Amino acid sequence: GFITIVKLSRMSWLTQPLQLYRLANKKMKPANSITLFFAAAAFTAMSLPRLVEAETDARTSGQRSLSTSDDEKRKQPDDVSSSLTNCPSYGCPILPRDMYFDEEAQEALKAIRNLQVKIEQREEKSGGLEDTEVDNLGSLSLENALDRLKSAGGEDQATLTLIGYKGGKVEDQINQDRAFVISPFLIDQKTNTDTFPKARLMGVFDGHAKLGEFVSQYSVSELPKLLSEKIHSLPLDQIENDEKAVKQILIDSFVQMDKAAPAELSGGCTASVVLQLGRKIYIANAGDSRSLVATFQKSTGRVNIVYLSREDKPDLPDEKARVENMGGQVYIPQRVGASSRVIYVDSYTGVQSGLAMSRSIGDWDAGNVGVIPNPIVEVLNIETLKNIQTEEDSCVAQIDARTGETTMDINCITNGEEKKDDNSLEDDVEVFAVSATDGMLDFVNVEDIARNVAASLYLDEGPHPLSACEGLISTAAAGWWKSKDGKYRDDIAIAISKFDS
């Protein structure tokens, strides 16, 4: 079974997450972790050969890559990770590396996995390892591996991506997903950081349609700049305390970004971001990528999702009503699991298309018939979340299985003043956030994402955060392989970060 598959594939580099996550399972015991990472190993064994088969099928059947044509080669937009020599005024972003097609990143990720497995094996035999022994394990030291990947994360935050496969030659594929984590997020570099509220920003942007990667690249570059400039215009006391003003800044920034995006010809993207300003966390979402905020209680190992952004789907009653009021049409498929769509004519291709979301950046043709860039924004208080997570009085979001709507427990949105003096409880609870594109969310449920991310951020014996992202992406890729018989896989991106006050 499992061992035979790995030997046949000659690609065992992704089988290690299963062993790695056993470390986390000692405390976390997530019900589906073992199943998830067996699936990741199966993806390793079978998905990449299937991509080669699919490429051959495309050639023989006359199909062409969705991302290129014979007479027009699209040039990938400049990636901020390669173009930045100095950090922008808003801070130094960490940006995703491709976990397979970026060979340097692949080697470093493999070294981190192998090192942790060797440490576990040595500890089982001898009861522990000295620091010098850890440094000497593996061909690439942990220090060197982490240094190679420092542009994509560290112990407190991480982001990774995996390019999809959409037909045609593997080398012609274009990754339209983008992500970032910016910590600290600088509102004003001259501000005294001792008195200025702690700030960080993270998010994902999933490009779609032809040229969608240009819109997602523009968004990941411009949104931090817009937010930094607009928040800086507020008086200092308003930055941390005026929720209404900050929410309006988020909405205005999405709308402004939409108007200036390079979408004249075609393309659009989702935008799902999490912004911390002092004690407040703002979640802003437009499209079908999603962000979640969760807590981890150190004394019990319990993980609670306290907020999950909505997938903005056209068949939701409020979204459908808006589209139809603007003269648009919503297509609702009969097949279970298929997405509803806003019908529009793409002015670049002249072809009638269907957009699988009701809010996005770009997509100007769909915007004429009711698709809007305005995000739904929610606000949480970190101190409230830390102080409310007791056995008797917990804060857990209720997620509607049909619509994806999140109903926050009243405990999540109280001001927390009654328990503010309970410092021991506050110290026991950690807050973190995850943003992910639908390439992951279509095949990995949010509970498993939250549990595995929590293990990587807070458990000493858990995986490194980059390894956790890698394992979750692998699991999603396995789902795509199984569902599409290796002939299609969406781009996948994830960003994770601790959030503390």
C-alpha cells in the first residue's frame, strides 16, 4: 500500500509531513490529521506524473494552455519578492515561495522536515539532543534552510504557494495567487513605536480570468500602501479606537484599488485581509478566498475558530438581489457542489462567462452587472478573545453549512471588561489568523487548517509554520488530483500569523 506507492513514485519528499504532524497530534489530537497527511503522501506519489500525462493529452487533443497561446506569450507581472531591494514605507512583507517549482525553497523545506523527523528519532533513542547535534543533522543545516526561506516566514508567520495546472505544458502555467504578511505594518515610520499601536497586515489575493495575475499582483503591492497612507491621516487615538473610521478606510481602499487595477482588458482577483491595529483585528473580504481568526488555549490544547469570513457567492440572497437589481443574471447550477455564477460578457475575449463570486477587485465587465469590490468588514477585540475562552464561557463562531455565513457568538464581540483583571487566563490564550485561497479551501476544511496551524505556532514539538503550510497545501493538492484525475489543479496560497496585543 503506502510504502509501495512511495517507492514507485520515486518522490518521497512530501511523505514527511505525516511523520511531522504526528508530533503535533500528541497534544492536539486532531481527528482528521492522519487522514489528511496520508492524502498528502498520495498526492506526492501520483499527482505530478498525472500532470505529465495531462500535458500529453492536451498536445494530442489539440488543447492549449489557458495561460498562453501560440502567437501571444503572457509575461508574468514582476513579483514583489524579486523586485524589492529595500522595504517599502509600510514595512517589509514576507511573500510566498512556490513549494515545488521553486527548487531552492523545495530543498530548504525538505531539510526542515527531515531534520525534525531525525530529531524525533534521536530523542526516542537517547532522550534528547544537544544544540550542536541538531546543527549537524542533514546535508542542509536548519539555520541555512530557514535563512533561505526567511523571505517567506519564520516562527511567528509564514506564507507559501503552489502553482496550479490548467491544461497544456507544465512550464507554461501561470500562478495567479498572491499573498503577504507584513509584521510590523508601519503606518508611519517616524512614529514612536513605543506609543503607537501594534500593527500587522496579512492576506491573500486569488487572480482569475485571463490576465488576472496582473490584478492580484497590483493588489498585493498597492493595498498596503493605500491602507498605510489612509490610516496615517487619522488622529492617533482614532487609529486604535475608532472602528467605524477604520472600517471605512478598508472599504474605501478596496474600492480605490478596484478603480485603478490593471483590468482594462480582462481579469480580477479576490481580496481577503486581516489587519491588526492595537487590540483590534479587522477582517475585510471580497470574493471567495477566506480569512479566519482563531484562539489556542495552551492549558487544554483547544482551538476555537472565532470568526470566518464569508464566501461571497452570487446565490446568497443579498448578493443575488443586488446583481439582479443592476440588470445582471445569476446562474445557479443543479449539480451539488458547483458554484453559482454572475453571467457577463468578457470584453477582451468577447465570450460570455460566469464569475463564481459576487464581489471582487477588477472584473469590470462583471461590475457592470452587479459585482462590487466593497468588502464585508468585521472587527474583533484581542483582549476580549483572550479573556473569554474558558470552559464555561467560550467564544466559538457558528458557520452555516449552506451559505458559509459566520454567526459570531455574543461572547466574541463583548468588550471583555468584566474579565480584564484575570491575567492568568489572558496569558493562557493565544490568537492567530489564517488567510487562504479557494484552491486550499475547496479540499481542506477550516477546522483542520486551524488545528494544524495552531500546532505549528504554539507547540514546541509541532512542525515549523512553513512545514505546516506545506502540509496543508499538499493535502489540498491531493484533493484536486483525486477530484480532477490529475488534469486540473487550482493555484493555492496560504498566509498565517500570530496576533498578539
